[in-house]
Amino acid sequence: MTMLPSVTVCGESAPDSLLDLCFKYVVCHLETICSIDPFTKDYKLKEGLALPSEICEKIIQVYQTGGHVIDDRFVNIFQNPHTTRLRRVRLRNSSITDDGLCTLLGHNLLELDLFNCANITEGSLVHINECGESLLSLSLGSGVHLLPSSLFPEDARMQEGDNISGYHRRGYILRTPNLRRLAVRHLYIQGERMYFPLLLRSLTNLTHLDLSSCFDLGDLSYLCELKNLVSLVLFNVQRLQDALESLCKLTKLRHLDISQSSEKYGTFRNENQTLATLVESLPNLTSLDISGTNLAGTGVAEHSPSSKNENDLSMPQTDIPGLSSRVSNPFEFLGLYGTRYEACRRHDIPARMISGNANEEQILIAARAYIDRTDILQQVLNDLYHLFRYETCRNVNIALNIVLEAMDRHVNEKHIQISGSATLFYIVKGKDKYQFGVPVKRVVICTLLNGMNAHRDDDTMMRNGCLTLCQFRIPEDVSVLQLFDYERLVHILLHIVSEMEQEGFVQRIGIYLLNSLACQVDGFQKQLLGDLGAISRMLSLIEDRLMRKVCDDVLEVAWSTMWNVTDETAINCQRFLDGRGMEFFLGCLSTFPDKEELLRNMMGLLGNVAEVQKLRPRLMTSQFVTVFANLLDSCSDGIEVSYNAAGVLSHMASDGPAAWTLSSPKRKDVLRRMVNAIENWDLNTERNINYRSFEPILYLARVYHTPECQHWAVWALANLTKVYPAKYCSLVEAEGGIALLLEIIESDKPYARIKELATFVIAHCQKNRYVG
């Protein structure tokens, strides 16, 4: 018998199997197996498809763990039990209704686990009882209202004994005769002593029963009728002192949990004698949980309090007096988390596994044992957090998997998410973080996104999530995400930068992450960032700072983000212009004239806009061109501002004299100033720029009708290949730059300085052995 819940283990570095990749693709693209009903809008399995239970159950599992919420529309995929098959269904944080559950029950389920499914009501009890013959396991967690809150109708409730309820007449509440496992948690029944006896009377085959946090269970004498019961969980059940006599009669029990989360209900009279009597009455116990109680005593060693052994002075001793009878027969598991007088820290404890907070092993055991108990789990996660922050954790992978499991199971529990994400931060920050393989990184990021998405207005959760994400290499590690998760990450970061406290820490780190995300990603992802609103959100931030005349790191990074997002992405450049981007550019230029990094970021962005031929006419105004020409003489940030200004003007001039529609400033004057600026730049200057492609530069190198454009382009190649030969010499060759430079040298149109620079680039590439 498994005493502790199993926890899914992430492989350290093994790649996803092809089957797992297929499942992830299908759940993000349900159209691959489904059509949509034109009237109900429900999903329907495509004609001709039939899926076995292994595939159907895996689809549900992957759909949930990927952050999707299961609803009736999704459940309709399994509407036909002849073409789909389900045997075991576990729904957590689902929005399905009684109708959706009825669809699932039509599969004659063997196991059903419902947790935090708030739309399930007593109406589903009818469906359960109609299809209950096959059910072997039923778990009803918190937030599920399937069972009646009273045996009597609300509008006709009478004193017990004055009337017989319909449930009494038919003799059952649950008609599931073959049920082996039943968990009913957080069911509050008051003043109806016959409720739980009636609930359990017909379930004679039960072997495992969990009544955690249920109220008014009475003296539990009715449990003696469950002759096959081997596991009983009574966590957070009140007034157990009055039920001890009944518990002692359940002699087949192998697992008993009478733990408490509150001291108020964990105090027993004559604690040593009580525990001794209980343990000696249940000889088959291999697992016992007395966490949160006083049953472990004060820790003062004494002879066994049991009358059976009171004359046996030679009996081995233990620091838990009530367990003297088990010294020679230790428990497999003993729960001591939060017991009085810190029982878990004692030396002589007759158990192989102990839940507590005395050391790493006990904390990890406790986390596994209480993975479904949010109030205890939060405390355990805090213990784990302190372990990582102030001490050393040897079992990092086990701890990581436990934290991920806890966060995935309890997405809507804010305090679990906060404690879990704080621990995740120290795990991924640690020295072992680079040992995590791609699958582990993906799971960690997805789990964080689930929690951040569920609590996006909580400052602490968003801070923890962002700080943890910062420990990954962005964007490299994020590239492993499915498109669905990438979009979720972008939405969350955009929410942070636009909705969280202005100029707060979370906003600053959010925009930093968004900017990092925009770096070095492909054109599709850059366009997606724009599609999801990145440009408009950045422009809103800039407008706010301009109105308040505040130049901070948020303003600078907003321009940097747009610089990255517009790189070789014409639609985002257009979005910038359509969103009054040039108005904000001029505003920032006049309001913050001495901010070098701000100016560099703005000019870098305008360089991207100028590369788009159809947008260049919108830059062709006297005001804009005059500003660009004046910036040619700027020494701000080294040569970067001047360099980008020349790049913008080169692209505008590349369209030919006819496209220069301005009478002032004159085209020839601007080009003359541009050449003077280029010749003043130092060819050895280190750059604050990153090129993934030389296509825009090589385009200008082909503009023979305006040699000044070629001058800027060839100088750029000469500088980059000289200062960064390992990175850029190969790029020149790969994109056909050598052949183009040879053409320039042989042509009589470019002037001498251009040919000199072209010769220099070719020679430098040959020197670095990139040309044969």
C-alpha cells in the first residue's frame, strides 16, 4: 500500500519523447483532432477517429498541466464513448458543469478525482448514482459540492426524527457498491448525526477512506461496519477524543491519520496513555500520522504507560512514550510535523520515515505526505525555502519536483504559489541550475506562468515569478516553450509593464524581461510581440513619462524594446509610426536632450523604420530630416547616435533624388554632412549593436547612384569585421558580401575612399581565413 502521494519526477536532461511532443502539439491545436459544432461551438472529435483510453486520458492530463482550463466545450470531445474511451479522470481547477461531468460519467469510469471544480453541484449526484456500478475510486476535494449539505431539503428541513428524508427511504446517498476508495474533504454537516453513517453504510467494500476536514462525524462507531478498511484519514477532524474507542476497534487498519493543522483541536487527554492504547489496539499499523497533536508527549522518557507492559522494566525506550510498544517494530511512516515539544527533533523515534522540519529529509517527506493539504503545505514550502536560502539542500532534483507538483496542484492558492515561487528562485539560482535540461526548464517556466497568470494582480507573486525568470538565459531558454506558453509569457509581461505600480520594482523587472525576450528571436516571434500589443504598450509608457517629464530606466528600456521588436519586422515599424511614435521621438529629444542611452535607443529604432522602403516617405519631412542631419554631429554614446542617424539618412537617400521631396534641407547638403561625419569616426570603435544579418547594409552597398550610401555601408562592414572578426567575417561571406565588395572595387562609380574600405574588408576576411 502506498502511504505517501507519488510526485511526478522531471528527467534531468532527457528530451521529450516524440509521443509527448505530439500530445503537447495536439492540446495547443485541437483542430488537428476536432471540429467545432457550428451551433453549440463545442469541440467534436473528427469523423473517422477513434481514440483508446490511454490517449484520451493523456490528452486531459496534458491539457491541464499546460495551463488550459477544462470546460464543457472541451469535454464534449469525449461525448461518444464508442469513439473515445476514459477509465480514469482527474480534474483540478476545472470549470465543467454537471452536464460536462455527465458526459465523462457515460464512460463507466473506474476512477474519478475532482478538486476545485466549483460548478459541480448536487445535480451530479444523480449521474454518479446512475453510472456508479463500475466506480472503484471517488475523490471529492475542496470546492466540489456534489454531495448534499443536508439530508433534508432546505425549504422543508425539520428536526431529525420528525421526518424521514428521501435518502433514508432509498437507503443510500452514494450508490457505488463496488467503491474501494473514497475521499470526501471539507464537507460541513451540522446537527445531522445520521448523515455520515448513511453515506458510508452501503459502501461495504471500502478499503481506503479519507474524511479530511469534514465536520460532525460523531463517535465514528459506524466505521466498524466497514470490515475491509485498511486506510483511514481523519486530518483536521474535530473531537477525536470521543471517537478513540471506535478507532481502536478498526484492527485491520494499516494506515491511520489523525493529524491536525491547529493546536486547538490537537489536544488529547492523557496523551501518552491515549497513544499507547491506540497503537497497541491496532497491531497492523505500518503508517501513523499524529502531526499537530500533543500525542507525542513532552519527550521525557518513561516506561510504557500501557498496563500490559508496566512490569517490563527491560523494554527498549523511546523519546515518544506512547510508542514504546513499537520500538522493536518501527513504523514505515510516522507523521510528526508540528507536534508539541518538537517531537520530530527527538533521537529515539521508532519509524523509518518521519515527516517533520528537523532536517532536509523530514521536510521532503512532509512535502510529499501533505501535497494536497494547502494549509500544511504552505508551512512545509516555507521550511524548504529557508533550507535553500540559509542552508544546503542535497536533494535538489527531488525538492524541485515537489515544489513544481505543489504549484501545479494548487494553482489558485495564492500563498502556495508565493511560497513555491520563492523556493523556485533559489533552486534555479543555485549552482546546479546549468545542469537542468531543456525539459526541466520548460516545466519550471510553464509552472511559473500558471501561477503568475492566476495571480497577476499580486505584487509579491509577480515579483517572485519575474526574479525566477531572470535566472534563465533569455531568450535562449524561453525558445523551448510551446507557442501557447510563449504567448502567455508575453501577455503576463505586458500586463506587468502596463498595469503594475508605475516606476515600481516589478514593472522595471517586467520590462527588462520583455526587452530580453525581444532580443535575438526570429521574425515570427518579433511580429507576434507586436501582434500581442508590445508596441502600443511601450508607446503608452513613453507618453506617460513624457507627460510627467520623467526619464527613468523604464523609458529607456521601452525604446530599447521597440528597437528590438522592429528589427527586420516591417509591420511593427508601421505600428510605431501609426501610434504617434515620431511625435514621442521628438518629445523625448527635446525634453531629455542629454540622455545618451535614450537617444541611442531611439535612433536605433528609427534605423529599423528607415529600412522599410514603403515607410520612408513618412519620414521625409523637413522637421525629421533636419533632426537626423543635426544628430550626425552628435558625440553621444561614442559614435552610435551619429552612426544610426547616418544609417537613417542613407536609406532615405537610397530611393534616389526623385524621392527627396524636400526643398530644405537639400539632399546634397545632407549627404555632404553625412560623409564628413563618417570620416570622423574611428574605425577601431567598439560597438553597442548586434547584427543578425547584413542584408540592410548590403542593400545600401548596391546603391551606385548615390555613393554616399555605399560609403556608410562599407564603413560599417570595415568597422565590424575589424573589431569583431570572429563574429562578422563569416557573416559577410555567408551573405555574398565578398562578391559585392569586389564589384564595388571594379566599378568606376564609387569614389576612392569607398574602394579603399572595401579592399580593407576583403583583406581582413582573408586574414581571418573566412575566404579561400
